[in-house]
Amino acid sequence: MTATSILPPALSLEFLRVVESAAIASTRTMGQGDRKFSDHAAVEAMRDAMRTVPINGRIVIGEGERDKAPMLYIGERVGMGAELPDENNPFPAVDIAVDPLEGTNLCATGSANAIAVLAAAERGGLLNAPDMYMNKLVVGPAARGCLDIDAPVKDNLKILARRLGRSIEDLVVTVLDRPRHAKLVKDIRAAGARIQLISDGDLSAGISAAVGGSGVHAVMGIGGAPEGVLTAAAMKCLNGEIQARFVLKDQLHQEDYSKVSEDSDTLARMKSMGLSDPLQIYQTDDLAPGKNIIFVMTGVTDGKVVRGVRFFGTGKRTASLIMKTQPHQVRFVDTVHIEGGPDTVIRF
């Protein structure tokens, strides 16, 4: 590892400022019913804040491919070193995964668990994944290395219950509320576990599954691949685990994901990003192989992990989570942003 690939200790606070900016901007749009407007506000604010971060950054998970995403697209250079050549660049080389607003519908409707998220690692430390579907299994430290994404649901739940020292009936599994999950929901209920159906936000759910006392014990089902990489970065910090496999659109309603028809455009896009095997099962370290992981999130609306942005007459208050692998830290940050004069009353 070169000197410029080591992430400076203060960089996490720079990234905190970035996600706070995105969270504050999107919260201004909360409840207005326009998910695209909310997402656009978050993206613009995050990109503006990213310009002042002292890095030679590269987006590996962003808003999509360049022709579909004018800002924070996959491959975009960001940070103070973005305009400089990589050779002798004075800023650390950093790969970045972002979701400026995870839960756009949640923000648009004022629902819980909308967040602004960023993960960073040394160059090559985060999988460069296309914007497509991914089947995921997320669990906490107790079950790490014990489950198999291809095993029957009832078998995985039996093992999970045993590892947690409880009965299957005491387990709660979070699943995105989608028609494609009809069989998965049926299988979980048949095994005896309880289900928490969510409209959006499987990244936030994955973090909850890895944290003791959250009331969530696993996340199962198909969601977005970008969220899968971000979840992997969080799992590296929380000692949890994600297993995942890419899913093509024509596989969404199949029961067996080991069969792939020829979807030439999608497969070509995967191969262009170095993903040659569409059937590969990815472990946590495949999705986030970096040794120096930083994961930062700020609440937009109130959620299980962090509260949403709150505004008052002379400022605003944000609640954030910063996690790092080097050194291994999990830090909760409650910030009051003061905008008034010297006589401002600080509210806690």
C-alpha cells in the first residue's frame, strides 16, 4: 500500500460533513411527495461538499452509469485531487460508494429510516458493481460463516436461532415488500419466524440486523446491488456478514438463481466491470475487500439507528454514525449546527 492510499484519521469527519449536507438538503424536501426532487437535492448537496474533501476520489457505487446520471456517476472523479493526474497526486487515492438518499420514497412520504450514506476505502477496496438487482442474506456476528444463501430458508433460520440462543419463533426477518418475495415470505412464515415487511431501505435494515438489541435478526431477499456493497462495508465494521449474488431482471420470479438466460447487455456491462461470472456468490470480503473502510451515515427521517434532521429557528441538529475498521470504531455523532448570532440559545 502506498502512502497516498492510507486513509488519514481525520477523513471520516470530512465524510461526515458530506453526508450531513446531503441529509439536510433532502430533509428540506421531506413529505412533498416528489422522490426525484428529494434525490436530486441530496445528490447536488453531496457532490458540492465532496469537492472540498482532500482526496483523489473515484465513485465506484453511485447514481448509475454516466449516461444516466449527470452527477456522482460510476467512475466520476471527486475531491480536491479530482482534476490532477493519478501519478504524484498529493491526495490519498480513495474509492467511494454513495447513496445520497437511501429511501427516496421514505423521504418523499415522511416515513422512517431514510438516510444519507457514504462508504470509502483505499483504491480497490470496494467492488465496482453495476446498478442492478442482488439477492442478499445479512446477519450479525453470531451467525457469521454459518449460513448459506442457497440453503432452504428453514435450514438457515434453524441455524440462526441456534446461534442466537433462541427459538425460530423469536426471530424477526426483514424483507422488502415486493411481489417477487411471495415465496420467500411464505417460506419464512412456514418455518415459524416473524417478518418485518418494509417498503424501502434494505441497507438500513441490514445495519439493524448486525446490531444487538435492534429487534431484527436477518435480512433476506432481492434488493439493489449498490446497497449490497454499502451493506458489506457496514458489515466489515460491525463484524456482521452479507452473502449475495447478482440477479438479472428475467430471474426475478425464478426460484432457482443458478440458471441464467442470455441477457447480453447486462452481462456485457458486468464483464466490463470485471464481473465475469453472473452466478458467483459474493461474501462480505468480496464486496468490500478493503482494509481501511470508513462508513458514514446521517439520518434524514427518524429511524432505528439514528434520528432524522431536526430544524429550529437558529440552526439544525443531525444524528450520524461513523464506523471504521482502522482503528476499529463505531461512533455516534450528534451535531447542533448553529446559524444564529452570539446570543443564540443552544438547544440540546
